[in-house]
Amino acid sequence: MSNFLTKLKDGLKKTRNSWFDAIFGEDRISDEFFEELEESMILADMGVETSTSLVEALRQRIKDDKLKNRAEAREALISLIAQRIAPEGSFPLDDKAGVILIVGVNGVGKTTSIGKIAHEYKSRGRKPMLAAADTFRAAAAEQLGIWAERAGVPMVRHQEGSDPAAVVYDAIASYKAKGCDLLIVDTAGRLHNKKNLMNELSKIRKVIERELPNVPCQVLLVLDATTGQNALAQALAFQEASDLDGVILTKLDGTAKGGVVVNICNTLHVPVRFIGVGEGIDDLKPFDGQEFAQALL
């Protein structure tokens, strides 16, 4: 078992211990089992609709495969959850040059996630660069600079209050000059005015499309797993403001609401691309649906 998978299982221990271990500790499959399971899923923040549909799918799987006990039912449920949350294909920028636009409200772990993603790709032999386009929050560029230093990657920044699109323009020029192959852009974490957010992201996208016309761009939303249903509400709001390509879920090591991952995938229909389970620079990795489902249950 990898070090990260061990951390993931440890991180989801609160969710397992709180909601699932007792249910699967017994052997007999009964109507009460399905009722208890659905209630536990909802309490783990999988959401009512997602929980109900998964329990119905499990009922059918038990009937079709003639499963005889709860241990077999657990394995079947792991398989059903994995099918729903596993991304279709690998992250598009895993093997090609591109731009990652990082969005999310302040406090969710946006800056640290950027640093950790830069480290992850640099360790694979890629050449990432960071752009500090969150120019509205005091000390945002300084914090990003610390992570750029830790990851050992270059960063472009302007003064606080500068035009974010201008930062991205200069970052692209530096990206080209330095022969980088992955530009990771931090953006302002504001949701109270969606129109401003949409306008800002639209300006940044126009600069990217003009200056890097043949380079793909992915918009990834950072969410704090400890906020449970609030994370889903943020995701829905950002999806309205910007076309999301994926989600980064942080702080999975500190929550009993790990089921929110399943709800986000089922509700948004966008893939979780990275998950974080700690403070270390190596504690954010690409999301594996099968590993997550096993760690959850």
C-alpha cells in the first residue's frame, strides 16, 4: 500500500467509524440494513438523491448476484461508488502542455493546492510556472511565492490590486521564454458577486486564448471537504459562474463528511481530479475512484 493510500484510509477513518463500520459489522442482509445504510450515507454528506439511488442500485446488485452477507454487500457498494466517481480518462494535461486556472473561495486551501500540484508535476519531469493572479487579497502573492519556492518553480506576480489579466499576460510571456509546459494560475476567491467573477475569468481566458491559441486550459475548483454540503453549494455557484472541468478536494484528513465527494461527482457531473489529505507538499495526489471508495467504506 502506498504512503498516500495509507494517509487516505487514515483520513477517511472518521467517516468510516462514524457511519459505516457498525452497519457492515453484522452479517444478515435485511430491510433494516438498507434503511440504516441510506441514513448513514446521508449523514456522511452523500446527499439524499445520491444515497437513495446508490441503495437502490445495491439492492439490485444483491438480487442479481445473489449476495448472501453484508461483507459481500460492502464490496458491491464499493464497486458501485467507484463507478460513479471515477473520472473518465486521465487528467488532460497529464501528458501535454496546458494552463490550469484554479478557482475557489478563500480559505479552502487554494494556494497550498497550487504549490502541491506544481510539486507533483515537477516530480514527473514537467516544467510548471505559477501566476499570482489573485491580486485582490492581501498577502496572496506572498503566500503563493512561499509555495513556489518550496516546489522549486518560477512565479510571476504584480503589485496588489493589479489587473489579474495583465499578470496572466506577463506570466505567459515568461512561460514561453523559460520553456515551461504547465502554467498554473491562482485567481481571486470571490463569490459574493458572480458577475465580477465571471468578467474576471472571462478576461483571463481571452488572454490565454490569444497568447496560447493551441494550448488547452482546464478550470479546477478547490473545495474544503470539511465543509460538507457547503462545499457542494460553492461548487454549484462556481459552476454557474464558470465552466468547471474538475474539482480539487482538500482536507479529507479532517472530516467525517467524506461522502461529499460522491455527492459532488453525482450532482455536478464534473470529475474530482486531485485530493489532499495533509499539510505536506506530497499530500495532494491525482484522484483514484476505486481507492477512494475502498478507503471510504
